[in-house]
Amino acid sequence: MGSESECGKSEVVLGVDGGTTSTVCVCMPLLPFSHHLPDPLPILGRAAAGCSNYNSVGEDAAKDTLEKVMEEALSQSGVKRSAVRAVCLGVSGVNHLKDEERVLNWIRDFFPAHVKIYVHNDAVAALASGTMGKLHGCVLIAGTGSISFGFTEDGREARAAGAGPVLGDWGSGYGIASRGLTAVVRAHDGRGPQTMLTDHILDSLGLSSPDELIGWTYADPSWARIAALVPVVVSCAEAGDQVAIEILNNAVEELGSSVKAVVQRLSLAGEDGKGSFPVVMVGGVLEANRSWDIGREVINAILKTYSGACPIRPKVEPAIGAALVAWNSLMKELPANGHR
Amino acid sequence: MGSESECGKSEVVLGVDGGTTSTVCVCMPLLPFSHHLPDPLPILGRAAAGCSNYNSVGEDAAKDTLEKVMEEALSQSGVKRSAVRAVCLGVSGVNHLKDEERVLNWIRDFFPAHVKIYVHNDAVAALASGTMGKLHGCVLIAGTGSISFGFTEDGREARAAGAGPVLGDWGSGYGIASRGLTAVVRAHDGRGPQTMLTDHILDSLGLSSPDELIGWTYADPSWARIAALVPVVVSCAEAGDQVAIEILNNAVEELGSSVKAVVQRLSLAGEDGKGSFPVVMVGGVLEANRSWDIGREVINAILKTYSGACPIRPKVEPAIGAALVAWNSLMKELPANGHR
């Protein structure tokens, strides 16, 4: 406790990445203001819990999850709530100012009044994990769902896609896999060409006929269960299956167009369209690390229109991105030469 | 009761159309065997109830609904179960022989042992409502979902589409409407062209911004609620909106290809592809009766490949089709010149 007065050495920031699948909190020491971040970043504690999207689990459960994960990260770090200078929560389901206020109201009383609290959508944490805390550029997230989020240095933001399968989220893992399943049904009933997807998807699901796919999809409509078939589609494309290749090409086009729409609306590439800006790539669909590399193809599609796009595959997790946003935001609020 | 011996005048057949939304039973007198059916057909009683798809409501509820609707139709007709000669049940969710046996087992004890019971998918009732009981040709059903079902005179059958939205049922009412919603989102986030669909869909839903569509779709994933937007898409197409026209053209192509796939697999148009066969058109998407007429366009698409396709828009409801199947099937089991 005595060291807290020594230029904040025991003071910390928290970063929270609150998603629909899991919630992670990291605790970082309050770094000195510098243009160079230490590598690796010092992490004092890390905790994980379940869903904190209140649209999925309700407000009480979401609030409890966020409090629990912050409490545990602080406990691991051996610091008290009063040692926290700033918190950034990137929470799935936060889309409007009123959503930010809702989450802020849950958390406000958890910390002493001097603690700065910043609430954003979880895409902000993902962007910051690639830009090391700077809110500028575009992040493309493609896992079970997909979304493009962009931010300008003067605080404007825009998004594209991310509306779920009913509203045409076709570049997502769910979109790719459901098109793979559809191709099997179409080959079976005579509407579409034969494809390797039939044998490979049925094998991976332990089914013996495409007729059984209807029952399989109705039995559990979870998007993640469908999206888990993406690697099968990629394997078939790698083996030269034209139907699978077309599905992936279509997903690449969709994902590329969602980034380009955001870049255009925010003029991220400047007036001549040639300016440099980061594109942070996150999520299982983009990280496949396969010879048919969806992420690489998406980057190529973006570069055709915006030659200044700088693809970044983050080396740290989104919760660390959130902690860096907390640190950056705090720095901006303090006088230029110090942070006390 | 005494009249039962007079050549079956008081004997009846039952037809049941068991769908996911509603279940209808009609009771018809046992008509004399003839190539010409009376017009209008004599209907002694008709009853309606809720869902009888056991995939949706469970076996007990589905069985209860079927029994209740048959009981009520008989009661309205003033005849007893013993006066029934044959029953045809066209039930949604019946896809395999084991499904037919399941429904047969529910119903078997409801009637005396001499009563003939025929169990089919509900598409059979829809086909028969256009062919007046003859199981030959193809039926295209396009309401909330869509499916093509075909039958040959020698008892073979085939289907296409009808696998639900996850598996690409794109020509259905749900498919058309979800593409309309998607077009609004894409116009809003900059991925797609501006479209009249934005104002017209938001108006019809009482929403003020496309951002609110995400919440609207998540609030209730019912397919019928989405499909109810089809008339809005048709109106925009009629007013010349290119995005809406493209959505409808795509649906026409999908629906046409599902019929053509069935016709080809069953060789319904004969070896030269020029033979004549009925195409029965059923469901809200095809019956729109608008100047942009999806049903007419689907017929044109089919005729380009199969010039012998004879489109039929049924004048009677599917339950009557089922009753005619019961009557036809009974006749086939009896000696050629009589039905006793």
C-alpha cells in the first residue's frame, strides 16, 4: 500500500473483453507515458468467465459476470479496487450511447468515484489489440458471426455487417458453413452440382445421408454448431472442389466489402483513397492458417481498392487491447507531461 | 343406419390436411366410381384445429389434434366412425416410411379394423387438391417455407428444397423477406445500393432506423413473422425498385429450379422432356395475384425447360385433395367395377 504514492507503481488499469461466449479481464500496471510500450506487456492478473452479453443472459447475469471477472483479476494481481485508475470494458451488445450508460451504471458503484470507466462495444477491444490501444482504423472480426468496425482519430465510428444470419451475415463462419450444408442438399435433390462437401460434411457429422441434415439442423439451431463446419469447407476447397471454392470466394467478397464500406464512410484512406490505415483481422475464419487462407484473400480484396490498408494480425488478446484503451484514454484526460 | 346398405350412400371418406399452422378435416360421401367428379364436390362436414406436426408439438399433442379434428368433422356430418370407408392423412413432418407407420399407429385404433387408412406428407394433399386426387405430377408449395414434391403414376416420389432457412430455402416467403431485410441493412451500412425497401419495410414494422432491425429480428425468430414482409417486397418491385426486382427474380429462379429438379429425377416429362404433366401451385407466395406475379414468372421459367408443364392453381383446399386421395386409393384396391 505504501508504494501507491511512488508515482503510481502499484496503480493499475483493467481491460475487459466481454463476449457472447466468454469474458476475460486483464490487470496491467499503470505504464509510464511513452511512445514505446514494453514488449512483452506486463500482465499482473487475468481471469475468465462466461457470457456478458445482456441480450443473451439478461442484465443481472451480465453484471455479475463482469464484476466477478474484474474481482478475480484484481485478486490475482494482489491489488485493491482503490488502486485502479481506469477500466475499459468492451462488451458485446453495446451498440448505442444508452447501452454504454447501462453498463456504466452497473459498474459505477463497484469502484471508488475517482476511477475512470470507459464502455465500448467488444469490437473496440479487438481493434485495440492490433493497434496497441489506439482507436484508429478498421477491425474485421469473422468467427461464428462477422462484423466490421471502424474508428477515426476524431472519434467517429461506423460498422458494417454483424447483423446475424437472418440479415445476411454471409461472410461469417455461420454463413460459410450454412452455404456448405446448402450445397449438399442441392446436390442431393438435383438443384446443384455434385460436390466433395457431401461426403466430408456427412462424415464429420456422423450422418449417412443428406436427408438427415434437415433433422440435424432443426435439432439445435446454435450458430456456433453450424460454424464449426468451416474447416471442412476449407479442406474441400484446398482439394480443388469448385463448389467449396465458390463458397469461400463469396465469403471473401462479403468480408472485403464490409471493410471497404466502413473505410469509405469514415474516409479512413483519406480524400484520395490512398492513405494508410490499419485493418485488424480477428477470429477463427481469418486465422485459419491454411493453404486456402481466407484472411489473406480478404486482405488482397481490400488492397485492390485501398492500397494503403495495413493488415494487422494481433499478437495480444482483446482484453489487453481494452486495457491499453483504458491507459490511452486516461493519458488523454491528463495534462500532457504526466499522469498524476 | 339402415341406408348404409344402399350402395354406400351413407358411407364416407375423410381427408385430413395436417400442417404446422393448422389442421383441417373434411368428410365427403363415398362417391360412385366415375371419371367425372361432381362440381361442386359434396362436403358433409369440415373441422379445423391447430398444429399436427409432431416435430413442433410432440406426438401426444399431434395425435390429439388429428383425432379431435376427425371426430368433429364426423359429428358435423352426422355419421359414425363405422360409416368411414377410408381416410387419407397428409401430415407435415411425415418424410419416411417410419413416419407413416408412426401416424398410422396413432390412428389405427380410432377406427374399426375395416377402415382403410393412408398416411402421406401434407404435400400429397396439396398436389391432390390440384389433380383432384390423382397422385401424378409435381406440386410447388411456397408459403413461409417452400418445397417441391413430385409423384409418378407407378408410385415413385422425389422432393427438392423444403429444408428450411439454414439449408438455403431461398425461394420461400421467409427467403424473400429475409433478403429484403438484408438489402435494407446493406444499403444502410454502405455495402449495397439504396432501395425503396428501406422506407417501406421500416414503415410496415413501425421502426425509425435500419439499426433497429437487428433488435427486431432477434426479438422473435419466428419464420412466419419474417415471411409476412413478402407483400412489401412485391410492392417495391411493382414500383420499379431494382433491388426488390432482383430479389423476386432470384426467388423465381430458385422455385423454378426446385420444380425442374423433381421433374428431371422422376422423368415426369417423359424421355424427350416434352411430355405433359401437372404442376400444382400452392401457397401465399404463388397466389399473390399482384401485377408482379411470382407464380406466373415461376411457370414461365418451368415452361422454358419443360414445354409440357400444365400449371394448376387448385380450386379446392388440400383437405379435399386428401379426401380424394382416400377415395382414389380405395377404388384402386377394389375390383374394377364397384366399390363394395
